[in-house]
Amino acid sequence: MMKQCDTAHGGELFVTDLDGTLLGADSRVSPRSAAILSELTRRGALITAATARTPATVEPLLAETEIHVPAVVMTGAGLWDHAARRFASLRLMDSADAKRVTELTLRLGLHPIVYRAEPDGSHLTFRFDPKGMPSEQYRFIADRANLELKRPVVTADPVGEAAEGPTVLILAMGSDDAVMAAVKALRGNPALSVSYYTDPVYPGVAFLEVFGPRVNKAEGLRELKRLTGAERLTVFGDSFNDLSMMNVADRAVAVENALPEVKAAADTVIGPNTADAVALFIARELGHTDLL
């Protein structure tokens, strides 16, 4: 007979980051973690993920977990409903703002990619002009060309695509100097959420991400907590973009391999992402020692 979740924890929502936290060294959910999380979900636990990834990669990563609580995706821009295979909600950019951001990136010599949501919420399209795009940047596009839930669309008019919308994200690629110039021009605008990063997979390429207002994991979790009716929130993270959700959680948990700043912000530090630490922690907290 299945053991039911302790009613003392019935109102607790457990939310984990993916990369570096739930996912192992192979960037997958291990069979052991998947089995534990699936069984906990069947017993009534509220468990899901919060990630910068889009549904295109979240869906296959969580496919073996049986998790049914919507996931916070795209750094809080959307809630993805696994069961319905569509967005439960989206935070969109204002069309005029999306147009201005795209125009700015082009003036700075960047190559913008416009992420738009389909009207039924079933998938995203990313729209780009390949003309003049350097090979390393085009490889970024090619690596994402065959994903069911994120489909490429070639366009000669990215500005028009952004203005038409509905636009979720403007991502632009280029030199570090050009991206930093865009960040400087856009930061401070309350209608935009702006971030910069590099990725060692694409050497020499800097990335700019621009979402609508108040897009971060914390805002996504506030919405998810309301949706689920959860009374308490426990989050797991390892990196800087997890700090916002750790700040709004009732309990913040860092994995052993987390950045020092993340560990310092956490209430608890558990084992590393390579040791099924998140799944084991949740099972232990809910009293399901038979799963340990």
C-alpha cells in the first residue's frame, strides 16, 4: 500500500533548479532521482522545477519524473503545464518595447532572435535573420533547430516580428563590447528584465536576454504558489539566478557544489547534484524513509 504524505507537509511546495542542482554531471535526471520524485508525486507531494530553460528541453528532462505541478521556465517568464503540454501562463513583452529593443540590438551590430509564443500556448518559435551571422552564432541556432517545442523561423524583418508579437524574449548575440553597450542602454528601464552572459560552448559569443517587466524566478514562484495554494515554499539552487527565488522561499537549500554566495544565502546545504541530494532531501523531509 502506498504511504500518504504527512499532512503536516501537505501544503509545502518543493521547487528545484535543474542545471547543477537536480541534474547530474551528464545534465540529466538520474534514474534514482526520477524514481524517488515520481513516487513522491504519486503520494501527493508538490514538486516541480524552476529553470532558465525553455519547455523544449524541460519537457524531455522531466519526462521520467511524473511531476505534474507546472514548471517555472525561461527564468520566470512562463509556467509550463506538463500534463496539458502548453503554457499555463506567460509574461509577455509590450510590443513597442520589443520593437525598440530589437532595433537597438541591430544598431549595435548584434543579431537578435525573437522568441514568440504561439496563440494556443503549445510551443515557441524563435525568429531570426541569418544574413551576416558569424558561424559560431549560427551554430547556436543550428543546435536548437530540431526541437519540437521551440521551432525556428527565418525572417528578413526581426523588428517587425518583435512588434507583431506576442514576444516573450529578445535574445541577441555578438561581441562582448556590443552586448555590454546594449545592457547599459536597457538596464534601469522598469518595463524590461535584462541580463548578460557568456557560454563556453560558444566561444567568443556574448548573449543578451531581454524579457518583459519583473521576469525572474521569484516572481514565477509567487505565481506558482498562488496557483497551487501551497502554504510553504522550499527551493533548491546552485547559482546566482537562484538567489531571487531563495530570497522569497520559506526555506532555501543549496547543493554542496553551489557557488559560495548561494551557500551563504541558504538555510541548509545538502549533498552535491551528483548524489541525488535533492530527491533524497525531499523524501527525508516528508518522512518517506522507504525511498532512501
